[in-house]
Amino acid sequence: MLIRACTFTRLCPNCSGEFSSIEAVVLHLNSQSTCWPHNSHPQHSPVPPGLRGSHPSTSDTTGHFHPRSEYVFGLGKNLFDRLQEDQYNYRREVNTYYPFHDEGEWELARFLVENLNQTQIDKFLKLKWFNTRPKPSFTSKDQLLDWMDALPCFAEWKVSNLEFTGYKTICPIQLIWRDALEVVKQLFSDPVFANHITFQPHIVNVRNQREYGDYMSTDLAWKIQDCLPLGATQVPIILGSDKTPVTRTTGGLEMHPIFITIGNLDSEVRSKATLRAWRCIAYMPIAKFRVHPDYQTILQVQLWHKCVDLVCANLKLAAKTGCFMPDPSRFIRYVFTPLVAHVCDLPEASMIAVVSKNVSPITMALQENFGDGVFYPPRTGQHTLQLICEISKTTDVWDLDKFQKAAKAVNLSGVHMPYWHDWIYVCPSVFLAGKILHTCLNFFADHPLNWTKEVVGKPELDARFIAQHKRVGTRHFTKGITHVNQMTGREHRDIQRTIVASIAGAALPRFIRTLHALIEFIYLAQNPVHSADTLMSMAQALSDFHAFKDAIIEAQARRGKKGSKEDFFIPKLELLQSFRGTVERLGTLMQFTADMTERLLITHCKDLFVRTNRRANNFVEQSVRILNRQESIELYNLYVLLHSHGASLVNVISTEDEAVTTINPALSWISRILPDETHSVHGPQPVCNHFLKGILSGDALTAFHLTLTPDSKSLSPTNIHSVYSLIDFDHALSQFIGCFSFSTSEHTRWDHRYGRFSAWKKFRLQLHSAFQPRLIMPSRVVQAYPPGESFPLRNCDNVLVNITGDNGQITTRVAQVRLIFQPNLPCASNLVLPSYLSCPLLYIQYYHFVASPNDHPELAMWTVKRSYVEDQHGKHRCGGVVPLTSVMHAVELIPEYGEKIDEKISLALQRCSDASTLQWGAKQ
């Protein structure tokens, strides 16, 4: 195996030998007498997410890697290896759990520190219970916490005192931080992430279309790699920041943390706070200056940039000159650290881009340009720095009054030294990527939802959402949606899924089409992978919104304090124009969602604050100690688990192509090597995989699950008629038996009219991800509750089913599941049921299509109506019996309410809100 290497240094990273040229280092590493034996060279590399599960001979997915990347330069030590360099390691060779006596005492100590405060720990240790039982080695909370603080820790926290010459503050300025480069080294060398990390920029093509997923599959990763030395490895830096109050009282305390992660890690790993992929690197000082209020904000922003500059100084140096760093498998790589994203809200984005609030932080658009649907040239960092340089030639940067006025004249904020000014390959128009939470979901709540309230009316809109069908897994707004002030991202999505169909009839078609286009754009923007087609669809949806947005003005739906408004001066609306370019440069937007930073604010600020003494002068220092303790405990716990069982500290690269039921790297690692110890690993638990033991569809693409014990064990046909109100059940089952006995030639003497049946009230349906086929999605519950106390009018869900006709043709229909059942035979019976009666069956009632998406372009949804028949029982709904495995997908139907909802709403006509699902079903 040839080891290709090139770097600006002439030192061998293995033996530190000096060489006259880079070529000499290459020859040294490839020689037979190299300091790095050939049998130590890597055998496998992690497969990027876009190429996992693809087989060159059968898959329509192809790809190739950047030819100048991912070379290795020797062997080093990963994060767990470095734990053995601790000063107490010689004691841990004798007792793995030192300073604790054994595993039990370590678990007790962990429990106390993670769940009790210091007062409660002291009370516990003083219990009389210990008078007659052995006491733990630690006798007080101080000793316990000292032992915990003595656990290995690599990126030490520091406290730096800062001053602004010429400007005094009410309290001293203290920056609590740690070296961002050291934190990056921890993340990059953590063996937990060995199977969830990518080192090479690559291009993925699916059906001859470029696919954009994580950062390493994008244009920017490829272009930066072109500029790096041969053999270098990119470690793209992603920052996140936000300010949050930690007390609810007016004028309370605030914290402003900075978080960091690396773009090499899979986005699924980075999107979960419990997986330790994000680390806090600083708590920004929130200083109060003794100056006029007009200059308070600008000085605070100057201080913020200076602090970030200090924290990230070594990252900037590594981005320019590179540094050697071991990866999770111990292989040394030559690493460069460009900043590719900074996750924040819009006000903070303007602060970072050092622009005024009335302009876009990423394009040259001004306030009067917001909402015009035009994509303006990017506001490059070079352009901003040139403006600052020109102003500083004639004005002293510390003459705040003059400099700020001159800066505002050219739409700048007045900051003269942004933290990114000397970070190579960095431009704020690129790294201030679009955020789904703030730019899309919060925008929807602040504007489109309010427009809808104005057009439909709050009471009417609430009534329509209250009347919707209750489904498991989707929030049912029992009191409506207009009163809700704060919603989670999931609740935003639940409203967006149904609001277009819900307002049909109460709003003009052009207004509905405008809202539909915007929601379609938001939906597409959340794709975990993108192609040229999806990007084109996303751009078309946004174009449709701008084409029809005048309907919002005509309806006087956009309102302000002084009445209706006739403009769209909405900053977040302008940001939507940049989404397509952001995807091409940085990858899918969901990997930069602010949901993660919002969650980190809770775990790293609010949750920590309640465990401190809550004093303004030192609560941040206490929070840092608690945070450092938590990180050390979690890291050390996994280490001792491996070490005590004699397991390797290297997570072997998995080459098996298997279905994924969880994104928890630590759990996946332990389940492979120590399956009996998986209970010791915290974090997201695996999705229950019904494909292993459940009932599979004929194509094995859908799995079904029923509980082992049915809800009813022995129902007669008469019971079914009365309990479920199914007057044609006998006839439907008879037709099913006749049809299948003819097609399968399996006949039976069993008489269903006198049979007994087991019945269930729900079943679970599980599918693979439509975007990532290896990923198994959580199962969905499909209900079939008969009338009863909980549901007086029953509660039955709707599904897509494949129906085989008499001619053998398969058609897809929408149906309501009314009964889940299976025939039973008495124990003494000598009959054998045929295969089509030995599996779970469904009694369903059909709908038929009355309008297609083209008939109502403002909705772009299928319209269905209940199917009826007339026979000896009179007119009733058309039903039938089908195998459980004929179900393809769950479907949500929304009633067609008309201009005003009827208090006695009729469900005779229903419209499907899950348009993409029905369109997909029809295409099949």
C-alpha cells in the first residue's frame, strides 16, 4: 500500500526526523525501513453516508473521492489512549475504577453526582443506614467531588481577565473558555465516532444526478480541498451560539455560550445533543460599560468578537498552516480547520456579519429589497473588510461616535475587527447558513400563520383544527392553534402538514396557493439529501410564492400596529432566496438546524444554573465545573467499561451492510463487542426493528406488528356486527375467501359464519427512510377503535392499500381500517386454515377519488369521497377484507369544511393533507 503524503513541514510526524524536502518525507514513509511498519497501515476507511448501502454492481448510486485528500502519516493515540497517560494510570492498572474501590462504588458515585445536589449528597452520606453497613470510600461531598474532578480531562477551562482601554465596566470582564483546537482534537480522535466520520470530500451521483448530503459531499468541501496541500484532511468547523436568560425575573441573569462541532461527523450524530458531538468552548462575558447607552451595544459586540477571536486563535492558525492530529483509529492526519458554518439566529447573524439590522447579513439586499423575490449578490467578507478599511483611514476606530456614524452610512454596525477577518477560506455570506428553525419554522409562526388567522378568523381556524381526526404521533390541538404562543419545531410541522387543506373553502384560491407554495418550500428545505430535481422544486415553490403573494395584500392579511401593510419587508423572507446556493455549497440545511443549539442552551446553561448557588458573581464558574465533571464522568465511564472487559480501545471500522435502527455511536460500538453491557450506555435507544420478527409485506419493504395478546380473543360474527357496526362483514369475508381460494387453489371447509375471531384495536406499520434506505424509521400506529367510552364515535385511521382485481391488476386505494382480526380454530378442531386465513386480516371501508391535484392547483391534493353500495342491508359504506400486508402507508385525511365549519360536521367528503404520500401511492 502506497502512503502518499505532502505537507508544508519537513518533519516526519512519526519519528520527528528532519528531511530536506516533502518528497524526502514521502520516500521515508514509503521505504522498507520506515518508522511506520506497513502492517500498521489502514485496511478500511469509514464509508460516507451517501455511499452506505450501495453496491457498485446493483446500485444506481455511484461516487468518487477527491484524489488529494485523506492521506495518513503514521500512528498516534486516540482519545481513549490518552486517558492512559493520566498521572493515576499506574493505580488504575491495579484497580480500574481508582480512586473508587470497585465498580459498585463508581456507579454509586456517578448516581450521586448526576442526580443530587451537594446538600443532598451530604445528607445521604450521613444516613444512619451506614451505621450498620459498609461506608463508601468517600466520606463527604467535598471528597467525592474532588475525586470526580481528578478524572482525566484534556481541554482545561481557563479564566481570562479582559480590559478595554479607555472604557470601564461595572464589573470586571472575565472570559471563561478553553482552546477550541484542543476540543476539536478530542472530537476528531474520539473512537466512539469511528464509524460515523468522513475524511474525504466526495461526489455522490444517484441516477446520474449529483446528490448533496453532509458537508463533505458539497462544492465547498471540494474547492477547499483543491487549495490544501496534497494529502491534507479537512476538519470543517461548525460553531453555534446564542444568548439565553437563565432566570425568569425581569433584569435576570443571562449566559452566552459558544459551541463547536466538526463537519466530518455524520449529521445524524451532530443532530442529537446526547451524543456528545457538540462541545461548549466558551461562555461570553456579558459586560455593562460605563458609557452612554448609544455606545453600550457596539462595545458589547466588539467584546464578543474579541473573545471569539481569542478562543479560536489556534483554529485559525491550523486552518492556515495545518497541524497533525490522530483520528479515532489512531492514524495521524494532516489537518486543516476552515470555518464552514456558524449556527445562530438572525440578530446574531447580523452581529457576526457586522452589518446593520436593516440589511441582509449574507446578500447585498437592503430592507426595501426584502420580499421582492430577487437573489442579490453575496455580501462577501472581503467587501465588508474593504469598507471597514476605507472608513478607518479617515476615522479612528475607537472614536465610537464618528466611526459608528460612518459605518452606518454604508450599512455596517461599527465593529472594526470581526473574529473571522483572518480566518482563511472564510466568508460570512457562506458560513451564515440558512437555519430551518429560525428562518423557516419561526418565520412560519410569525407571518404565514398570522396571515391565515386574519383571513380565516381565529375562532373558525381553531374549530377546524379541533375537528381533525386524532392520530398517534401527531399532536391534536384540542383547544385550537391560535392561542399557542410557544411551539416546538415538531408542533410547527404538525400544523404545516394540515393547514392548507384545513382552510380550503374559507380562503380564496390564490391565497391558498400562496400559502401552499411557501409550505412546500419549507418542506423541501428540510430534506436530509438534495438533488438537482429537489433543488429545482424548492426554487419553483419559492417562485410560486412570489408570483401569488399579492393575494396576501389583497386579503389585507399582512398587518402591523397601524393596520394593514402593503410590503414584504421581512428579513427572513429574503434569506430564503439563498437556500439553494447554501445546499450546493454546504449541504443539506438540516445539519445546521438551530434546534440543536436551542437544546444545548438548556443542557449547558439552564439545567446547570439550577445546580449552582445562583449568585451573579460566580454562577458561570460553577456551571463550568459541573459541565467539566459531566464530560469527564461520561468519557471515563465508557473507558472503564472497555478496559475492565479487556476490550480494544479502537472502534473497528464496520464493513457490514446492515439496517440502521439507531444513531447512537457508543451504543452501536458496545452492542458489537459487549452485547451484555448495552444497558450501561446512555443516549438514544434503538428503534424497535419489526423487520426482524414482525410480519413482512410481499416485497419485504414494509413491516407490521401486532401484540401477541389480542384485545378480544373470541368474537363471533354477531359480536362483530354489534360492537363494530359492520353489517356486511359476513359478505365481505365470504368474498375474500372465494377470491383467494380461486387464485391460490387453497380451499377450506371452515365456515366463517360460525367461526371465532381474535381482534386488535391497533397495529404498527414500519418503513425504511425514503431518503436513506438503510435507516429504519420509527413505526407508526394505525388505529381501529370501535365505539366506546374513549371514542364514542369510534377512532379509525386511514391507509393506502394495494387491491388485486379480478384481472390480476393491482390498484392503490384509500381506505379506512375498521377491524383488525384473525380467524381462530378451537383446540379440538382437526381443520387446517389455508395460508390466506392464517395471517392477520383487515376489514376496510373504501374511498374513491373525485378530484386529482390538477383539478385544484391551489391545493395540489387528491380529493376522496366515501364509497357506498346498496343491497339487502340498504345503503351503506362499501367495505372489504384484505390481508394486513396489503397496506402500504398511513394516510391523513382532512374534512372539506367549506366556507364555514358545520357544528355537526359531516365527514362525507374528505381531503388528504399528506399530498406527497398520496401522489407517491398513485404513481405506484
